[in-house]
Amino acid sequence: MIDSPEGAKPGVRRREFLKVLGVGAAASASACDAFQDNAGKLIPYLVSPDQTVPGVSTYFASVCRECSAACGIIAETRDGRVIKLEGNPEHPLNHGALCARGQSAVQGLYNPDRFRTPMIKTAGAWKAATWDEAIALLSAKIVEQKSKAGAAVFLNQHEGGSFPSFLDSWLSSMGMRPHVSVDFEADHAAIEANKRSYGVAWPELAFGQAKLIVSFGADFLDGWGSSVQHQLDFADARAKGAAAPRFVYIGARRSLTGLNADQWISCTPGSELAIVNFLQGRGTAQAAATASGATAESLTALAREIATAKPSLLVAGGRGENGLDVALGVAALNRSAGNVGVTIRSADAVLGFEGISKQGDLSAAVERMRGGNVGIAFVRGPNPAYSMASSAKFAEAFAKVAFKVSFSLYPDETTEMCDLILPDLHSLEQWGDSEPVKGTLGLQQPAMDPVYKGSRSAADVLMAVAKKDAAAASRFPQPDYRSWLIARVPGNTATRSTMFAKGLGSGNITRREMPAPSATQSATAAAATGDYFLVTYPSPTLGDGRGANKPWLQELPDPVTKVLWSSWVELHPETAAKLHVERGDVLEVTTSAGTVRAPALPYLGIRPDTVAIALGQGHSSPSQPTYHDGKDTSVQWGYGRYSRSVGINANALLSGATNSGGGSIATGKCSVTKTAEKVQVPTTEGSARQHGRGIAQAMHVSEIGRPPAEEVGHGKIPGAASHEFLPGLRSPVAADAQGELGAPSAKNQGTQLGMYDPNHPLGMAKRRWAMTVDLARCTGCSACVTACYAENNIPTVGAPWQNGVVYAEKRPGFNITRGREMNWLRLERYYEGADDGAFTENFEARFIPMMCQHCGNAPCEPVCPVFATYHAPDGLNVQVYNRCVGTRYCSNNCPYKVRYFNWFGYGEPDRIQYAFPEPLNWQLNPDVTVRGKGVMEKCTMCVQRIREAENRAALEKREVAADEFTTACAAACPSRAIVFGDAADESWTIQAHIGSERAYHVFEELNTYTAVVYLKKINHTTKAAAAGEAR
Amino acid sequence: MATATPPVEMRPNIPSATIRLPAVKDYEQVDREIIGTLKPTLGWFAALMTAIVCLLIGVSAWFYQVYAGLGVAGYHPPVMWGVYIITFVFWVGIGHAGTLISAILYLFRAGFRTSIYRCAEAMTVFAVMTAGLFPILHLGRPWKFFWLIPYPNWRLLWPQFKSPLVWDVFAILTYLTVSSTFLYIGLIPDIATLRDKETNPVRKAIYGAMSLGWRNSDREWRHFTRAYLFLAAFSTPLVLSVHSVVSFDFAMALTPGWHATIFPPYFVAGAIFSGIGMVFTIIIPIRKFFNLKHYVTLNDLDAAAKMCLFTSLVVGLAYLTEFQIAWMSGNQFEKDYFWNRLFGQWAWAAWIMLICNMVLPLSLFSQKLRRNPTWLFILSIFINIGMWFERFVIVVPSLSHEFEPWQWGSYAPTWVDYAILLGSFGWFFMWFLLFIKQLPVMAISELKEVLPPRVKTAGGGGH
Amino acid sequence: MTQRRKWTAIPGLLLLAVGAVALSAYSGASSSQNNSPVQPIAFPHPLHAAGNLNMNCLYCHNTANKSPDPGLPAVSTCMGCHLIVRADKPEIQKLAKYYAMGAGTPVPWVRIHKVPDYVRFPHMRHVNAGVTCQSCHGPVQQMTQVYQYSSLNMGWCVNCHVNGYDPREGLKATGVVDTSTTVTPDAERKRARYDCASCHY
């Protein structure tokens, strides 16, 4: 295990104190005061500081920095440690929801591979340094630089708020040119088009207002733009049932967004323009069809639909060669359809996307570096040596810089090339601000002490450097960045304190004035070599690769392919057959820019003439080429132990050419050849087909309100339990715990039920916890999965060293190829239609979150020989870890297969398989037992939250109020698809959903009386397409 | 079946004939030859050592598994049970023939049991001892196994009496107790004989203690036969009950392929079948190497083979019934499963099972083969393999192909599984080898019963 | 003959005995009850919680009634008085050394009462239900060196949850003299839910 990041030096810091004493009551001794001197007078969101109680959570509102949208988050801290992130309910963007990447910020905070101290490279060898040395060296170099008056380059990970202007003023005070604000995930062409057409970088897209949604390769559910906001709005729109908008997706590959569409119009990459032109009345449908590979019928139908359905919402992604033209054309369509101002609102634009430097500016900076006259370069945040298209080119240019400084927290590729590392603080540890929408201020405030004393806020470092320089010092009178920032916050102390409390305030941030964009190179597209189109896309889970060092995100299956801990090449089964390729055969994909080798993955949702590769994997390091062995405590170059050597980096395939929108081109042509190698692709998918078992059910929109067809056989057998779930679910648990016998109708009901007696004096059976999942809302984004991992201390098991057994090889995801993933809540993705694997646009994907159904009549309960699993009176199917002996009979008897076994000591620190190496274990939820090896575990419906609510209520001498709390998955869900509540109490929201005409139980015929009710998905397919789909 | 050659030539002594062991002249010969088998030989030592080595391999593999976690075994969720449960059922099955042969055949006065029942009984006890280990060593936390036993404790907790696994505990322990008692009671007169023949004082003392002071008096014989009869009657229903209970482990579950009412009779038949298979595997080498051919006559083998054939037919019927029920059930889960069993990813295992247990034993319709020890031995090996795979086919494919398609999986044992499987054979044969050199492999007293009574000479004589 | 029979019974009896011993050993009766470690500072509860000071437990363990966690007093709390009071006593000087005017380290008290990690014991639920501290922790006000008074075994917990807590017994535990011999009516005993998931999750 890694030595304590705190070292052993004394101090009132309560974390060392914990290290000395271990957890428990004693830990709280100095918590309050330590907390105050650590974090200052931060006013928490729920509890005021003078009531801060050890063992009870404190909540801090802050800003999420995992992508440019800057959602509002609430950090739950316990005894001074952040243990969970949730969305800020009052935030204008995410309204309390939070995506998987946002959730995983804590694993960035507690990442075991963070730098402990500043480091200086001398003669190619890294040495830990003190801050004084480091800062001295830096200012020396800067002075030297000034004298030489050579150009300096500062690459900063794009973020809104005040920091950019702070940085520019610092740079100018140092006589350096303004920084480049880098965001490799940004869709520059779309932003450019938005600026030109709507005057803002990212207008609000009001899906809820639209009657028709058309996306031209804009993956607004996969992280394109402010995806949580888009998803909330999209789900609301789709939940309208009959009034919901139809959704048509146009593109070469069905992304997660594409799979949520009612209709897919497949076209070759780049040919969207032809379609847009046709829709604008230029050219015939036939011409467009031949140019794009789509069918003329579907295009004419689409044109008709756009003409009739008003208002509509058309969005376009611009990663292609002609991205800007497509985006502009679509904007024109929107204008002509009268959508601007209705479904596209510039007024509530997402300001986070303002001020992103064009790819062109970055390329220009790179060229300057290649020129060799750049004396000093700074990198804060981005990792261009990995993330930049044709990253090799960047590397060689960057190497030419005399002195390179990195503020990175993690040992990434770019940092390894630098000469000085000044580890920055994590966004959860430092001050900042953002302006999510006009007039609203989001305050980023530290939720806890720095995990490592050795890291320091880059802003503070820059100020320290400035203070060494007489001229610059005058510009920064404040002692530190915090006071500099607070000074800028509008309003008086009173308004500020409320702002601290809510994390939100009103006011505007004066943005830096952008330097004139350097001339964007002409779109020198990759020479069209090869017989397949290539599509690369940022991974919905790992983004541009910055998520790859977080085990939760590595273990989170890709929402579309369900592959994890790996890279893969998507190609259509037809293509695969043509190339005699099977799943797992390693393919060699070659473009003019480079070559990568990755296993093949046949996928229905891609054109036969196209192959696709996700970005985000394939971090590497020249100094440490192999996997981490689980023990090595040295610096883990290659972006940390969880990402190094996992998968391949598809940026190597891209030429780095930029389109006229200033974004790098993510598509091209490639040739594909099969190699002799074959690997097993780690996936959580068993069978992608339902085999008619009605797990994820759907109904056509036309069926809404129509009485359901009479089911045959139900209730016909004498003595058979009724299949009506409502009585079972509404009544106290005992009723359905014992099937028909305990039903209210039955004789002696309640008299022989013991603690299940609804009238038991202790009221144990008063409540009936239940859950509904609306499949019409669920988009399959998998945020709930990560939320569950975060809340319930679920171990990740896929790291290469975690199958640490005698015979087994080290391979990422090895345990998962053996089906041993621990996802209490998994997101299943079933295909309907296209059963023969032949290419068709008409197939449907259904997403269904599957967790323990908490059956009232659970098959797992009677078979456990030791009562380790039993039925709690309040309707929960309980797993008692400490009673479990590990016969695994319960899992064998579970029809839903939602029980997970601890094959190894994932929760035991002294084992190679330990899933929470220090300090990742600081995130562990103190209210949830960390399971040892040999016991079964499963979804508990967040029983710890139930107890917490009951305790709070008891403390306040009241009953638990309706909708007072919810489970982690429901809280995170950006589609609001999951609703948790008390089915025995009419006042909870869940009641409305249980009664829905779309409600059903999975495997109802097994009489399990599940407590989880699913609401059927609603399809808006046109009749033609519907024919191709099973129901 | 009729044969051309005259019966007397071909079948020198049919079971009903008065002279059943023509080659055995008198009591002394019995004593001499049977007790003669107790002299340790080099070959025996070699065999014993091999067994112990196998056992040690298994034990060390298990220690490793306990330390590292069950993950070292080949479990691949949803297949949460694997080689260990398969082997458990396998050994429990083996453990059936013994009691059947010694108890039921005793009640039915089936003559051919005389020479083989001692081996069968010993085999039973050791097989159950082996089987009993597996439910413990397949646990995630084996050191907590005693939680399955109802005993007063501070937690005020009891086991879940609804759980078939708890029933297992009772069934196995009962069966172990009764069958070992039965074995011991049957041994008493023979031990007495050994005591009398023994010269080494230490061994004599031990035999003396074990023989509980048996003096061969009429009164003792009267009590002995009553007790033996009673125990036989008492353990007969156990033969049926134990494996029925074991089958409940599966039949009580929802899992397609398990959830079937046919399981109890099906399992009992399978158990007896496998047990007889193992009897052949054991008795034929003994008969050869201890040259006891004139005790275990071809007639005996013939008769046992007929029983084997019969049970094989019962088992085969059960297989077919399963498929037929699934086919006509109209239950898609069952249908899918059985289709998958026969033609899907597990076809190879299913066909091994069908061929070894259903097809090959049909050869026993031929009397030639019934009376051919070599063939019987080869066949018995096939039966052992086939019966192991029967349990494999029941456990693994059912779990790997359950209700939830998203969770369909596969299964492949690892070296740990195999090592522990090997260890179980080591454990079994270690005990058996030790047994055959300490105690007579055939019931001396009963063999004497079937000899023509000798005429008392003046001055009497020892027995 | 007869003594032979007796003689043969011996192995059986032995077996039973061994089994019984093994089971009772495993039956969870083992507990760290009466464990009384030496603390870094010999804090005399009798001086504070009894006698003329007679401070309330909640003065120092100030979150026992609002958090699962009873809370230990911050060193500053102690120094609140001991900056002046008894500042010359050796134990107090130890304390002062720890405190070092707010720059030192907290006192590393040795933990005595501990339930396993898989057990949740919310103090506030019990305190607010009127369970006196002494009912579980024993007469701390008389302990010169605190020891574990109760077994903290599961049976011990469940017993109270099922059969109920007698407020009068609780008061007696605090030292209140109650000579009346009447038994508390069953209705007045405080019971609590007893399904596993109340504490194990």
C-alpha cells in the first residue's frame, strides 16, 4: 500500500489523526475545529457550521470541472472528507442530476497516482522538490525568458469563470502572450456555427418545446455540449407520451444518442451536407440519396416531416471535414422552420462554452514550438501529447521547448515530457467560479483540505511567482487567489454568505477578451486512402481520455457496446463476415496518419462501409511500457495505474487537420486488415437479445390509452396467485412476502405475520419501499451505475492486477471476462429487430436498468441456509453480509441474476485485489459495510439512506416525509427515470407511476412480486419501421 | 438369453444351486485366503502412496483457495456452483450402492451379494466421507460452516430450515452414521476371527477391543442376526431418502433444468447406477490381485451387471422424460434450456453423459459381456465418467442459461478445481486401501454360511 | 459383558464432548468484556461525572444525542477549564503538552467500546429514547479507569430490542436509589425493531 500521503508530521489536521486512531468515535474529537481551521468559514448547504456534527454529513455546493459545461455539484463530506458528489438541485443546468463523469470527480480527487510533491527533472531523472525550490526555479526561468523575449506558451484546460482572465493578466504581467484555452472535447464547428447563427457559443436547446428532433451526428446524450442539461430536457420531452417529439438521427454510426432515436437515417460520414442541402431545397432527394447512401424515401419523408412538425429542433455535430457547413446549413433550416427563440434559445445560453480557443490556435502554438523559439511552456490541465489529433506531432514540437512546466495533478503523457511539475489542487480542493448561464454565478469552493499537502493551487503559485517580481507584484495585491476571487464576487458579505451556502449567486463574470484567432489552416483533409470510412468519437464515459485514470469510469461499460477496460473497432456484422472477422479478432486499422491494432466488435448500428473507434483509451509511457503490477509505489507515468497500456489511442489515426470551423477532423478513410491475433473483449453483455422474454418492454405511441390485450392463462389455474401487482405492492410487505396467503383478502391475515404484521406495535411493516423505472425516459447513459458504485462502496474488479491468482495472466478486465463485475445496478441494452444481422436502419435498442427487484416473494430467501438473506418488514430484500457463509445458492435461484459474489478480497487492504488503494479508500461511504471475500452482496435500495432518513425524522420527532430522500441512482439520474418511494403511503410521488398503464413487472409469471416496477418504453416509429421490430 | 452350450458346462453353478462356491473347500480355506489378503504388499504401498499424494495436492489447492478466495476456482457468474457441487453429488451417488447391496439385497436374500457387499459397504462409508467435505470446501467462508448446524448461540439465531442445504446437512450426517454403524456391526464376527488368528499382540489387542468380546456363542449370533436384520430394514429407506434430499438442492430452485418433480427418483436411480459402477471398478481389481476369483464368481458379476443394466435403463428413461417434459411444458425457459443442453454450448457434455450412461450399458444385454470382467471394468470406468458428467450437465448448463439473457455465461474449471477433484479421489482411495489391509474385504462368516456344512469330527474343531 | 458395554460407550461420549466444546467456543460468547486499557491521560471520570462537579455526560460527549457518533471532547474543551484549574497536576500538564496552545496533537485515547464495522449503532436513537448511558456503559461515574461494562454481543443487543428496555432499570444504573419492588408493567418497557437490517447494512 502507498505510504500515508500525510506523512507522520504532527498537526491538528484530523486526517493524520484518523491515521493514528483508525476510524470511529475518537475521529470526531477535533473534527469540528480542524474542519474550521482547514476550510475556513465555509457555510454548508444544509447544516450551518456551528451545528457541524461528527458522524453526520456536511454538504458543500461547488462547481463540476469534469467538462466545460460546469454543472453545479454538492459534495457530501463526512468528518472532513468528500465521500459523494451529487447535482445541485438549484443549478440552472443540471437541476440536481449528475453524469457518470461528474460522479467520478472524487476518484480524480483521491486518485492514488496524484503527485505528492513538486518535482524537478534534472538530467532526465525526476526528483521530488520543495515548493520553495520549485517556485524559485520557475521564477528564475521566467526572468531568463523575459531577457530572451522569446515567445511563451500557456495551454490551459478550458474553464469558464474568472480564472482565464486572471491567467491572462498574470501572463501579460510576465510579458507573455495570452493563454490557449484548450478543450479537446469541444465541437468547434458547431460552436462557430452557433456564434454566427445565434450569436452565442451554445444556446439552450429546448427539446421539450419541439415536436420533432433531428440530429445530424450531434451526440447530445454522449457528452456533446452540456449533456446533462440536454438529457434532462430530452427525457422530459420523451416522457410526454403521445405528445412527445419524434426523434430522427442522421449519421454513419448509431451512438448512444442514435440508439435513442425512433428512426435512423444512415449516411456516409461527411455526406450529411448533401442531406442538409436537399432539406434546404437545393438538389433533389435522389441526388442527396446517392451522395449520402440514405434512401430517397426516408429523405423526402424527413423533409415533409420537418415542414409539417413545428416547432422542431435540428442539431448538427461538426467533427467532420465539412462540419461547419453542415452546422450552418442546419442553423439555416432552424431559422426557416422558425425554431430560433422557440426551441433554440440564445437568451439562456450555456456560457461554459464561451472562450474556447479554436484548434487552430493550438496548432499555431504547436507550430511556434516546432519553430524552436519558444523558451518556456506551461500546461495546466490538458494532455495534448495524448489527446491532440496526431499527438505524435505535438510531442515532437513540445520537445523543442527549452523549459516546460506542468501543473498537472496526474503523471500524464505531456507532463512526463516537462521539466518542472507543480501539482495543482483538484477542483474539489480549490477556489473558483463559473457563470453557467447569464446572470448566474456558480461558486467553486473547496469541499475539503488538500488530500496531499504537497499540492498547491496553480493560481496561488502564479501569484507567488508574481510577488517575486516587483512590476507584477503590484498587479496582485491580494495574499492569495481566494481573496482575489472573493474581491470580485459582487454583493456584500450577506449576499456572499448565502452565495457560499447555495454555491449559486447572481451577477456576471467579465470574460477575458479573446486574442485574435490565428489563421485557421485550410482544411487539409487526410488523403482519402483506404476503402472504409473511419469515425472516431470521444468516449461517452472517458471523454477525450481524461476519465481513463478513474476505475469507476473504466469499469463503466460503454453505453452502446457494453465494452469496458478496452478499446475496440466497431464494424457491421456484414463487414465482419466479408473480412472473415469475428468478435475479438485483432484488426489493424491504417490511415495516412498512422496505424492502430484493436479487437473487432461487430455492431448493428454502423454502416457496412464504416468502422468506428472510440477515443479515450491507450494512455502510455515510454518509461513504463507495461501494466501496473498492483504494488509498485513509484510515479505511475502513462496517466496512472488504471489507464496505462489499456487499449489504444485512436488519435494516432487522425491527421490533425482542422475543418473550417476550427475543429480537428475526426473522420476520414482507412484500410482494415485482419491479424492473426485474437483476444477476449471484456464486456458485461451476455446475450443482446431478449429471446421474447419481455424484460425491456415497449409499446407503440398509438397504443397509449388503448386497453391492453387480454392475457391468456393468467388467474385461470385454481389456487394460483393473482398476477395483479398493485394490491401486492400497495399492501404492507407481509402480504406479498407470502404471496396470496398474506394478501389482505386472505383469512387470518396479519395475525400470524409476526414482525410482518402491518399493525405490529413497532411498526416495522409500516412502509413498503419500492421503485419505478420509466423506460420512456431512460437513455442508457449509465450515470446511475456509477452513482451506485460511489454510494455503496462497490469494488471495481477489472484492473490488470486484480485477478492476482497463481495461473492467471495480467490483463485489463480479466475478471469481467469471467463475468465477475460487481455492478449492483447494471444497464442492459437489448436489440429488437435486425435479428439476421443483415444491415438495416430499422432496429431498436432498449435500455433497462436492472438491479435487485426486492421481490416480495423472493426466491433467494428460502434457500439461504443461514438467513443471511431475508425479507425485511419494510419490503427490502436484505443481504446480511456478516451472516453470509457464501453458499451462493441465493444467486443460483435469482431469476434476475442481480446478486454479486466477492470472489476475492476486494475490500481487504492487504490483498493484491484491493479495490481502494490509499487514498481511494477515503471515499468509502462510512454508512456502508465494505464487504470481505466470500460473501454475497447486492442492491440494498440504499438502506443506509433509509435508516439515515428515519434517524433524522426520529431526531426531529416526526415521521419520514414523502419524497424526503431518494436512492443514489435516482438522485443522479439525468433522465429522472428512476423514482424511489414508499408504495404503502399514498403521498409519495411513486404512487402515480405504479398506477401507470405502462407499468409492468419483469418475469411477473414467476410470482416474485417484485418491488421494482418498470414503465414500458414508448416507440414513435413510423409504421414501416415498426414492422421490422418485435414488441 | 439362451445359449447353445449345455448350461452345466457353461454355468457350473447357478445361484440357486446348492453349491455356490465350488472352488472353496472348507472354512479353513476361507479363513486362510481372506485373511491372507491382509498381508501388505509392495503394490499396495505404491497405490496407497499415490492416493496420499493426490490427497495432498487437493489439500494444498484448497488451502490456497481459502487464502486467496473462491475466485481461484473457475466460477463464472451466473454459474455460481461448479466442480465442487458436481463432485459432491457424484460421491453421494457412489455412496448408495453399498447400502443398497448390503441392506436391500440382504432383505431380498439375493445370493450374489455375499461376496461383494463388504467392499460395497466400505465404499459407501468412504464415499459419504468424501462427499461430506465438498459442501464445506465450496463455501465462500468455510470457517463458518457450523452456522448451518442448529445449535444454541448468543446471536439467538437458527438456520433457515426451509433451505435444502440445511436438509442436506441432516441427510448426509444421518446416512454417514447409519452406514458406518451397519458396516461395523457386520464386521464384528470377522474381527473376532481375525483376533483369534492374530499373533501380533498389539494387533490382537486392537482386534479384541473392536470385536467387542465376540465369542461366537449362539446367543450372540441370535442377537447379531436380529440387529443386522433391523439395521438392514432401517437403512433401506435411507437409500431412497438421502439422494432425494440431495436432489432437492436442485428441484427446489426456480432454475430451468432444476425445477422438476422427477428429480428425486431420477437422482436415486442415478446414484445406485453410479454406485454399482464404482463397485465394479473396485471389486474386479480386488478379485484379480487378491485372486479371489473363486469367491466373486462370474455369476455374481453377472447378477450385478444385470442390476447395473436395469438402473441404467431407469436413468435413461429419466433423461428422456426430462426432455419430453420440457418439450411439452410450453414453458419457453425450459424449452430454451433443454435445447441449449442438447444442441447448444453444452452439447458435448450432454452427449458424453448420454453415451456413457445410456448407450454403452446396453451392451450388458449380452451375457458374454456380462460375464467378461475386463469389459465390466472398462464399462464401469465409462459409467463413473458419465455419471460425473450427468451432474455437470445438471449444474452448469442450467445456471449458465437462465431466465435473464443479459447474464448468460459460460464456465471453465481451473487447475484448483481439478486439483481438489483429484484430491477427493485420493482421500477416498486412501481410506479404502487402508481398509482392505486392516479388515477382511469379504464377509468371512457369511462366506462360510454358503459353504456346505461340514460334518463335525470327534473332538470338534475350531471354526 | 455389562462393563464391556459401558466401556464401549466412552468413545461416543468423548465425541459428543468434543463437539459441544467446539460449538460453545464458536457460539459468539467470546467478547472483550471488562477490557480496561490504560489511557494516555488517566482521566478520572468520578471526579468529573460524580461528586460535586457531577457534570452531565453530554457536556463532553456532546453529540451523543444528535449523531450516531457520541463524540469525544476536543482538547480545547478540556483546556477551557484546565488552563487554570489544577494546571499544576502532572496529568493536566500532560494534557497541556498535547494541546500546546492549539498547535499540538489531540490526545490519542484508547478505544474501549467498539462494535464491528458491519454493525450500525446510532447513539442518538438510544439516548433520545431515554436509554441512560450507564445502561450500556455501566457506572462510568465510578470508574477511575473505564472498562467495557457490557459484552456488546448481538444477543445482548437483541435481548433489549425484543424484550424491551426498563426505564427504571436504566435509572437504577445511573445510581438512582429505587427501593420499590413493583415490576415495570410490560407496556412501559421500551422495545425497538429487531429485524437484521436495523443494524446490519
